[in-house]
Amino acid sequence: MNRVKESFTSRFGLIAATIGMAIGAGNIWRFPRLAGQYGGTFLIPWLLFLFLWSVPLLIVEFSVGKKVRAGVIGAFSKALGSGYAWMGWFVAFCTTAILFYYSVVTGWSLKYFVLSVSGQLFHLNHQAYWQSYTASVFQPLLYHLIAISIGGYIIYKGIVKGIERFSKVIVPLLFILLIISALEALSLPGSAKGMHYFFSIEGHKFANYKLWLDALSQSAWSTGAGWGLLLTYAIYAREKEKIVSNSIWAGVGNDLASIFAGLAVIPTVFALSASLPAAHRALDSGNQGLAFIAIPQLFSKMEGGMIFAAVFFLALFFAALSSLISMIELAVRLFMDFGWSRKKSVILITSVTFILGAPSAVSLNFFNNQDWAWGVGLILSGAFFTYLVLRIGVGRFVRDWLKPESNLKGYEWVFRILFYIVIPIEFVLMLGWWFWQSIQWSPASWWDPFQTFSLSTAVFQWLVVIAIGIILNKQFNRYLERAERG
């Protein structure tokens, strides 16, 4: 395996990078939609699952990356034995498959920032424009190319001059933009209704199982827990970096950004919508509909809306870009572990991402299919990290991998409860919920792998990737061993 020659030079640089990794488009479009659906009641289970799913898995990722100093394929091979490289392959493929279409999302955000700055955004029929834009070919591909090129350039520069330098500037700036957006939203006449709804807790809603499952799903997907991203960044952590505190910073920073995004979006929707039902319809219009149709329509009604729209879409672009670069680095690290140089790895990954992301750029159906298959696939990735801990042994993992500086017995007790009981139950419930939902969406064709949201399309794609991983398992290990020998 390649000897790691780079490392983050400061704790702030590492924390900024890990927070940037966690914060993405989902913080700005999916979180406000779910919080808008359930109100403040959603915040309680969402915060609870931060510590019952997300932070424990982030701690596992950080521990593994820091100890083995290898990307996810090498990490699983070293941690569990050479027969398990295929598990790392699945995690890597799942996150890289998301990279392919996430670059398209980043391009959308950049396009709408350009529309805002140029003033064109307010002279459009937003519904018609969005449909026309996503059905076209040239512009979505162009902005997809620009997005992956920016991300690739940052990764090409390396850890210190690329990721760390970028994160130190962009992550604080992202929080500033979100805070400005929130303050602007709260200054609107009528925003108090949205503010009250965002934080009001209604006890009877806790009986709704969908609330709990949506909260768990949002925490799992938004923080990046189980994606292998924090594992990849931990490869470059200095020895003195504390695993638990850095992992908590990533999770808490992500949730704090979500709160600011909620304060920017929900009060704005309530203040500018014609009625309460109209506000709820806007918040329930889907991720893409909320960000690229409903929000621009509302901005056009407010004084200074052009400036507010530019700030909002710049924040969305920075959030998407900070996650995009972590996904690129994950894929690049795999080839560096196989003996490739960073330069060659970046050129390969950015080229492949542009080519394999192109179908998502020109077809929303394909985009939605990939988002469904690999978004839910991340649950399985989280299960593989859980299996890693169980296979090593929870007590041994805490003692030899996590290595807490104090209260060893306390950590062992908490991790046993989490990894023997809580997280496996969460995995079964979350995966079962999404499977059941997919059958409800298409009861007559859930078995059809060519349907956009069918159960079969997700399972079929997972099985193909797992089968490829098992077939190539020995080859992965040969590449890793060859690179390690130099």
C-alpha cells in the first residue's frame, strides 16, 4: 500500500474538511423539506439519531482510516483479512456512484447561482424552465463538466494545498452565507409563522413511525456516516488527532448547518406563500422542486430577492462542492493505494465521472434511479462498517482501534449497546422501511429492475456490484500488495 506522505497541517484544517464533507445539498434542500413536513417535532429524533447512528459510525470510520492509512478497499482488507476487500469495494462503488450524479447536482447549483447574479432568474417561468433545462443536453453537461473540473483541480493540488486550503476558506464562508440567509429570512414580514412552526413540538406526532424513520434516514445520509468519506480523510490525520472529538465535530457541524438552512428556507416559505396550504405544498414539492422551483418563485416576490437568491444558491453550490471533493478524494485514494500517482488518479476519476455522470445530467429518470439505488445502498455500507466492528470484537475495537484516552470501560459499555443492539435494529428498520415504501410506490412492478424506484432495481444493482467485488477480490489484494512492496 502506498506510504502516506501527506497530512493535514492543523486541527482546524481537518475539522473544516470533515464538516465540509458532511455538509451537502441535502442539508439545504432535504432537511428543510422534512422539517417543514413535521415541524419542530422532527428535530428531536433527528438529533437523537445523530448520536445513535451517525456519530458512532463516523467514529468507526475515523478509527479505521487513522489506523490502517488506506482507502476503503485496503481498509477492509487489512482490518478483516484479504477475503473482505469486496466489502470495501461495495462501499467505494456506492459512494462513487453517488459522485457520478452528485457532480450534476453541483452543476445545477452553480447554474442557478449564475442565473441569480445575472438577474435572469426572476424573468423565468420557474416550473417550465426547470423542466426545459433538465431535459436539455448541452447546459447540464457543461455545468456537470465545470463542477467535476473544479473538484478535480482541488484534489489534484493535494491534501494541504487543495482540500485543507479550500476547506479553511469555504466552510466558514458557507456558514456565513447560511447565517446571512437565515437573518434575511427572519426579517421578512410573516416569517414568525415559519419560525414558530420550525421549532414547535407537538407530542402526538411522536406516535408517527414515519417521523422516526425519516429522521434516521436524514441523519444517516446527511452526515455521510458509512460512506467511507471520513475514513478517507482520517488517512491524512496527524497521530495526535483525537478520534471522538473530531467525529463529533463533523456530525454537530453538519446538523448546525442544517438548522441554519432550515431557518433560511422555512420562514421564507411561510412569509412569502399566499396561504398556509401553499407553504406546505412548497415544502413538500420534493428536493429538486423546493430548491429550483419553489424557492426561486418565492424570491421573485421579495424586495432584494436577487441578492438573497444569489446568496442562497452560492451557499448551495459551496455545500455541494465541499461534499463533491470528498467523494473524488475517496475514489482517487483507491487508485493511489494500487500504486498510481495522485495526478494520474485524478485525471482518471474526473474523466470517468464526467462520462458516467452524463446520463444523469441529461435524464432526470436516470438521475432519480441512481439516487434511489445508491442512496439506499448507503444503508448497506453502514451495515458493513458495523460488521467490521463486530468481526474485530467491540471490546478489542475500542481498546486497539479507537484507543480512548480515558474511561475505557465506559466506551466499551456504550459501544456494546450501540453495535450489538441499537445500530443493527436501526439498519433493519431503515432498510425494511425503504423496501416497503418502494413496493407501495409500484405494487404492480416492484420486481422490475428497469423501473425508476422499484425494489428490484436497487437490489439488482447491489448484487451486480457485490458479485463483481467478490470476483475481483483476489485481484484487489494483489494490487494492494504490489503497491505496498513499492
